[in-house]
Amino acid sequence: MSYSNHTFHYKKIAIDYRIYPSHNTDSSRTILLLHGFLASGSCFHRMIPDLRQRYQVITLDFPPFGNSEKSSDIAFSYEDYTDLAASLLDHLQIKYLDIGGHSMGGQIAMRLAYCYPERINKLFLFAPSSYMLPTDTFSSMIASASIFPAIMQFVFEATSVVGFLRHLVADPEKVTLRMVIAYSIPFMDKELFPSLAHFIRSRGGDLPNDSLQQIKAKTIIFWGKEDPLLPPSIGYRLLAELPHATLHILPDAGHLLPEETPETIVSYIE
């Protein structure tokens, strides 16, 4: 898959992003794809080839995930991620585009549509994180403990990346070696877990109802009927909140929709 790999800096942190040129030379459309927690831009690899028939596709890795820099010295919140994505668009001189977001990336996509309505054409949300409150004081205290990163590392190693992925999909046979490798690589960096602890303390909460109701972009929401992490009931709640939304419940799909049902999702993106 041909693409160009780039880096730009946000708050002095190196951010990795990729540009996949459109195969349609007559099209100037761009779509930005935003990944979820513990994932990276590579989670969209099965969607990108078809999307390139009509879009220039851009992916980025939110720090400390994927190939972006990991640092426990800087706190990244959802507001920072939103500003980071907008800064990337400014860096690339992109004024108007579509956005797709999975899980946590879906929350950031909605924030972009809320904060920059003049820049967003359509939203495509794949089981977007919604209605989560900020980290409570007790949990924040636990995440601040010096031993917390080591505890997280032990838990992840005990469950294994394979077990983690197999839990999130409706059909465990859809967990491929490529997925396991892509999700495993970031965990090899010793800075990841201190960075995660910092993120847990500072991430903030999801957009409140009154903010969701002000999003003007046409929105298509996708949800796996067998999602074990975020139940489809959240999708129906979002459908009632977002003024211009439609919802598609996908049978035989879990939480990792871009990996599980890429063809179905892309068929609705136009």
C-alpha cells in the first residue's frame, strides 16, 4: 500500500502521521481517520484501499500510541487531542474534510465537529466513546501512584495482546497476525505505561449532551451488535442527541469495526 510517512511536532512531541493519496486524480476530497485507545492509525488498514478510490486518506497516531513519541512529562487530554488534530490540518493546509473515528477517536471526531463546524463536512463514527465522565479523584490518585505503570504493564502482559483482541471481536478467528503485531509494538516501549498513567489522570470527560446537540455535520454511526465494550444502547442514545445522525447496527460484529467489517463500513462512506 503506497503512502508517505511524516512527522510534525505538537507541544514538542513528535507526532507520526501518514498520507495515502487518492487513486482518483479528479477528487480533492480528504478524510482523516482517528484511532481508539491502545490502537494506532494502522487499525484502518483494511478500509484504506477502498477509501482511496474517492479520498485522500490521512491517519495519525495520538501520543503515546503507535509510532508517535511517548512521554510521561506531558499530559494529553481529549482537548489536547482535538487541538492536535486541528493543528495537523493547519499544518497540511486542509480547510474542509470528512472525519472517521473509532472508539476514543470517535469522541475526538465529535469534538472536532463541535469546535470547528466550518471545517467538517461529514462524520463517520465507529462505536465512538460517549458519555464517559472525567477520571474521578480516587482513580486519579491510584493512577498517580509510582507503582501504577508497573501494575498496568503486568496486567497487559498477563492478559496478552491476543487475549485482549479476541475479547473485543465477535469472531475470534478475525484476529490476524498482522493485528497482533500492530497492537503489540507500542507495548515494547518502556515509556508507554507511564504515559498511559498520565493520560488516564488527565483525559477529561466526553462531550456533554448540550454540546452533542450542537453538532451540525451529517453523521453516520456504526455499532457492532456484539460489542462487549460499548453496548449498542449508547449508539441509540447518540442517535437521539445528534441532530443529523443515522445509525447502523452491524450483526456479527464486536468493537473493532474497522478490522471486522471494513467493506460494510466503506459502502456507506460517500
